[in-house]
Amino acid sequence: DSTNPAASTSSYALFGAGSVAFVGLDGLDIDGSVALEINKTQKTVDETINVPNPDFDPDQPAGPSNPEEISVQVKFATPSEIKAFKGDVTLTVADVFTLSGTIYFRQSADGKVQVNMPTASVLITIDGEEVVGISGSARFSIGDVDGFKLQDMMVTGFSLMGTQAGVAPGTPVSRLPNADLMEPSNGAVIDKMDLYNRKYIDIRFNDPNGAGLNEKSITDALPEFTLKGPGNSTLIVNGSPKKIGYNTYRYSLENVTLDKLKLGEWQVEFKANSWSDKGGMRNASEIETFTIREGQKPTANLSNPVSGAQVDLTMLNACKFIDVTFADYSGAGLNEATILDSAPEFTLSGPGVADAAKPYAISGMPQHLYGTTYRYRITDLVPNNGIDLFKAGEVQVNFIAGSWADNASNTNPAEIEKFTVTGTTGSAATTSQGMSIGPVLLQGPTVGIQGLTFKDMKLVVTIGIGVQHAALNFGSSGTSQTPQQSQSGITTDFTGLLGTFDLAVDVLGFLQGSGSIELTGKFGLDVSSFNLQVPNVLIATAEGVKIQYDPSYDPAEHNGESQKLITILKASLSFPKFKISGSIQPYDPDGPSGPEAPIPGLIIRTDGFRFGTAEICYGCTDPQSTTGAPVTPGTTTEPAIKLGSILEFDDIRFGISNFGVTFGEALDFDGEIFIASGGAKFCPGKPVNATIKDSLYAEKINDVVQDPNNTWALRAALSFTDGRVDSFKFYVDTFRVEFGQFLALTGKDLYINTGAADNEEIVSFVSIGAELKVASLRLTGEGRNFAFMGDGSFKAKPGFGVFFGAESATGASVGWPSWLPIRIKEIGVEWADINN
């Protein structure tokens, strides 16, 4: 640009248009026209340039229908820097998968090409018949590892098998502008001296709607983000950045010293509404991180949903999972055992979190998806309380420091990422009427693409159908119950159902004339909860049900483990009329705080099965309460078992824990066989009597908090190792023994373990005491929180204390003035930690 002396040698404007094709993705065809627009002149442009006609036919006479030159108009109405690559295209794979719409390309900070389609439609056909049609908008990425991969899709309509489903589409909304750390990048590690020497941070601002950025809202004096580090340390950022590239700005750091650059994780907190695009859309808040250190530590990032994303409320509650990708910077690899243990790697908080915040809702044992990406299932532990896992609002994912490690023993720092749950993203569409598939009635189903990859000449599309509520209409294929079923009182309900199936296209085969289009046979069915009731006959419930099959499963790629076909977290079956019920529950060998992963209630593999805890109960008629308890005492006031007037049991339970069989191998039993009850009475109504009850609080055994939902009052178990008995364990929740009206003995959480080692507890108590009544005098004494060890030594636990009470004593008995209106009920000494 010689007419502008101030312009640099890189000042230019460019416009180009033509057809497009993918390079390195053979078999993925793209048809359509695209245009490349670049304006770096810092001024408006309106020029017409004559260029040679690429379609000129030299064998024909030159003229209006065959010109030697054509005119190209280069026009930019704004002096703002523009760099756009867009067009209207159709992507196809072997006439099976078709994706069409307006497309935009840009390169992200990690080097991947981001493909944004604000208007898109997907059509999947088999043998010319439509299977699934979805319309909306979509975002993809193109990278070396993942190939062509779907990131998210906003759905405005769908059809199944060519039939429209009465769609009431979610209201599409514009995506909010966002930003990415460029240097250092999100989740990256930077040396302390490097950051000190450079004293700047580079940020790329993204314009997902294609409206153009409002640059003044970025370059004004107000900062777009804050920098917060370990120990509440901060760094001052110059709010007026310098533009260094397309939508990329450099922020200088003010008054930086080595002391201020604290080692550890730093959060770049982008402030909501601090910049906008030219359409007036303002940015949402988001957090990205980098770590200053002199060594290497592993980090994690949300991968589904991604940090800063807007997520559809219905689809998230139906899917019930969050995907996380872990990163290793040591070069030694990740220690996968620290990820797969039962301890969770993150917690959820914020206004968008409902029942997902409950203890144990997040499975600490994720499913490995691919690479270093893992899927964390989230279970609604109280499915009948009318509250979903998530609600509209911001969700904060808090990665817990030290919760995983690499193979060099470096543990992770704390990190925070966020996404927003809203009912107006349109990322799923729901029907306004029920849909029926055979006898199954789906009420308000959602349809979305759960995954789409194209790599190595193969296209795999994962279709997900989520249903908030489903029911079975026996004897009917319509959308309403038959009269016979409605009159019978039989009800069947499913909640939180998600079914997925994969469709595979052999693109290389098609190119060679022998391709195939088929379902891979891989499928998954997840059910959050299930309830079946036949009045006065049967009640069946289940939670956390997963049915899956992958015909290409290779045990060698899974540490020799056989494929899991069915996994059930917990389930129960009750026959109320006969006061008999059975249940399966998870079993945690070393308690919730131990490193071993819990065993689900039932796992069926291709070569065997394993029970967590399986139990049969006589006297238990309500198999599933709203508190999530596995079994609760019967509704009758009569005891289940009564031995004359001497002994009564509210119920009696027999069960087995950690029992598994692998076909073709010898039985290896490392679990327990137990007998238990929800309550018992000895000589009820007699002068000398005893009562054992189940308390409402979470019990502690060996200082480990147990499942708060168990309903055992007493439990006796034989523990086995390698098929042989190694110990007898006896547990009593709350007991009271009365000797007439004068003396009573009380206790809580009595635990006996005959197999305890010298450094383990052989007998422990949360409390044990006595009460003595003589006329108007009532004396009490109690010891709390102590145990006897296997070597015979005494152990005083945190909170250990000795307490005495004398309800008739006055203040004068301890030296206070007699006229003070004081009555002493208890005197005691308690140590928070007597050992320290």
C-alpha cells in the first residue's frame, strides 16, 4: 500500500473465492463455495481489479461468454482488521452422512482448526432410508489425534426414521463471545524466569457469531480479566492491550517481581460483559489457568462440556456425565490408578448445581474414553424428590489439589473451570407429544449427536436419545395406556434414560467399490432409575443401570479385563404381601476414604460376574425410600420374627459381599457372609430388657464414615481371604439395656473385629455409658470416642472424653453461690486430640 506511508509492509487487503476440498481427510467430501477475506490496511476498501479468467477457453473465440479477464471487487466497509474464511458447503461421506450449512474456519490456540456452522443440518441414511435427521448449528475441530470431531451441536429440530417427532425446538440463542489464553495457553506450564523476562500474556478473542469484534471494548482502559494466584496473590494487568495479530492482543504485566510470581496455579478470570462483538453480544465469564513452576505437574481440562460452554439443561440431566481430559507435563505419563480410584477428582458448585452436589453423586471411578480423557458419571441419589442433578445457572468444576498424579509422583494443583446450564441453548430438541417405540412410551425425548469422528477412512457417528421419563404400555404400541393396564394399577417408570448407538461407514471400501454401511453393534443404555409396581404383589427398583456391548472389544487393550456387559449400581425386589425383599448394593472394601474403588451392586462380564453386596431380607417391604436407602423396615408394627416373649427382630437379613465368579477359574472369595437386622428387642416389656436401633446419622467404623443410607441396627459377619475365614466382625448401631427402673447401659457404634492386626482396632466405641436413678437423684456417666487395639493398647480418638452427670446437683456443690439459679446436668472433660 504505497499510498499510505504509515502502513507496514504487511498492509494489504485480499478477497478470494472458489471451491474447497479437505487435504489429509480422504473420503470426507466437501462441495460448495467458500470465500477468503482479509483486510489489514486499517482503512475501508472498495476497489475493482481485473484478473485473468481461470475458466477462459483458448479454443473458443473471446467474448462476453468467454472473457479473457474477469472483474473482482474487493470491498470492506470497515477499517477493522478482518480475517475470515467462510462459505456454504455440504460435507458427505459415502451418501450416508450429510452435513450442510454455512461454515466458518479458524485456528485455535492449540493448533486445531475450529469449524463453526451457525446453520447446519445433519442427515443419516442407510440404503436410501432416512435414519436420523437433525437441524441446528454445530462446531467441529480438525486435529492430528482426533481427526474430524464434533464438539457440540445446537439442535432446533429432529426426525426419526423419516417421521417428524412433533418438535418443539429449543429457542436458538447466539453464542457468547469468548477468549482463549494464547501464551501461555490454557492448562500450560510456564517457567518462572520465562514469565518474569517476558512480562506479558497474550489473549485471543473469539467471535463465534461472525459479527466481528468491538475492538474498542477490548482496547479501552478497563481490564478484561484478572490474574489470581496461590495464597490470594495477584498480578496487575494493563487494561489497554496491544493488538499483535488477528483478534489477538498482548497484555503487559505491571510491576512484576520474582517474589510476586508465586509457584502454582494462576487463574485468568475473564469478567462477564467486559467486551462485545459488533452485534452487541457481550462475553460470558470464564476461567482459564496456567501454572508457574520450576518442575512439572499434571493438569486437567473439561472436554465435554468444554470450559465456558452453554449446555442444554434437558440434555445434561439426561446424559448425566462430565468428560475430563488430563495432561501430563513430566514425560513419565499419568498414573492412571490415581484417576480410577474411588476418590473424586473434582467437586461441583454454583447456582446451576442441584442434586449433583450431594455426597457420592459423582462417581470417583470414571470410564476411560480415549487417550487421557475420562467420563465421570453423575448419579441422582434421590431420584424421587423431584429435584434434578442440574438446574439453570453457572456450574463451577473444582478440581481437587493432589487428587491425581503422574508416574513421576507429581500431583496436580487445584483448578477451576466453569460452564453454564440454560434451557434456551437449543442444544437438544424435545417433542411436544409422546413418542412410542413398540410398547415403550417416551415422554419428551431429546435427540442429539453424542460423538462424530472421521479418521483413518472411517466415519463413526454416535446418536444419543435421552428421555427424562419413560413408561411401558403393556399390550399397546400407541402413546397411551390400554384400559386393562390403567385398571390394573401396574406402573413402570424410567427416569434419566440415555441410549446410544454407533453407525459406521467404511469409506475406503466405498472408494474401492465394496463399502458397507452398518450399525457397528456397539451400543449403550444408561438408566438413572427404574421402578415397577404390581399392586400387592411386586415392587422392583434399580439405579445406575448400564447395559453395553462392543463387538470390537479387545481385552488386551484393557489390561486383560473382560468386557462388562451389565453394571447395576443398586437394585431391589420386594414382595410386600410376604414381607420378603432382596437388594444389591455397592461394596467398598476400604470405605469411602480408602484408595480402592467401590464395587457396584452387580457386574456381569463376558466371562463371569461379581456382586458388590447382595442381600435377602424377611420383614423388609419397602425396598426403596426417597432417602436412597436400600431397604427399610416393613410397614407393619409386628416384628418379622418373634421368639416367644424373649427375642424380637424387626427384620432379618442374610447377604454376601464382594463375591465373584470367573468361569473356568477356581473360586477366589475375598469378601463377607453376614446376618443383620434393622432392629431387635430382648425381653420387651420386662424389667430387664434391651433394645437395638438404627440411628439416622452416618456411622463410623475405624474412624471411617460409613454409608449414611444403610439401615442396619446390628450386623455379624464372617470375613474371608482366599476362601478362608480370617475374622469375625460384629457391629451394633445404638443399644440400650435396662435393669428395672434403676440402671441402664447405653452405647453407640460398638464394633468388634477379631481379625484386627496389632495396629488396628479390635474393639471400638463412639460412646458407652450408664444411667443410675435413685429417688430424685439421676447419675450418668459416659466415655466417648475410644478403642482397644489388637496389641491390647488403649487408643483415645479425637473427641475422646469422660462425662458425668448429676441432674439434682446445684451450683453450690461446686463452690458457686447458692443463690445462683444453676442446676448442673453434666460435668465432663473432652480432648479434641489427646494424643497431640
